[in-house]
Amino acid sequence: MRTVVRHLVPIIMVVLASMAAVTIATPAVSSAECADGEWWDPTGKVCRPLGVGPQPLACEPGQWWDPTANVCRPLGVGPQPLACDNGWWWDPAANVCRPPLVPPPG
């Protein structure tokens, strides 16, 4: 039994350390911090009162509203996903590649 525990302790420590690193490296960006009557604006990274913030534009037929830039764009034109490498992900609000949320093993 002691041998099993000795083998499990380092594994548990690695798991907890990686979870802590992810928590520290990626600050929370959620609506959980907003008060009642507010919504999370991921573009501005702030809580806004309901009805405040980017408002949809009255785009002409054949166009769509791009809320990240607050402009009307022709259909099929807009922010294109970047070719991110090795588990990185595309952040359309900033139009950049971001590192993986979970660090690679090793």
C-alpha cells in the first residue's frame, strides 16, 4: 500500500501544479464577475450595463455587422482565422494567435 501511495503522490503533485500554472497564466475572463443587469463585453474586456456597448449597425443588404470592429462588411469578408501552430488558438477579437490554455506535457 505504501508503494502505491509513493507512486501516486508525484503524479498528483504534477497534476495540481499544472492546474495552478494554468490558473495563474490565464486570468479569468467570464461574466461571473459582472453584477446583475450587466453583461460581459469580451471585446472591451469589461462589464457593461444592459443596452450599453457596441450596437448593431443598420447594414445594407448583402452586408453583415462585425461587432469586433463595429463595421459593416460584405458577406464572406471579415476577420479570417489565422493559421495558428501547435495547439495555439485564434482570438478573433484581437486577431492574434494565443498560446494553449493547457501547457504541453514535458
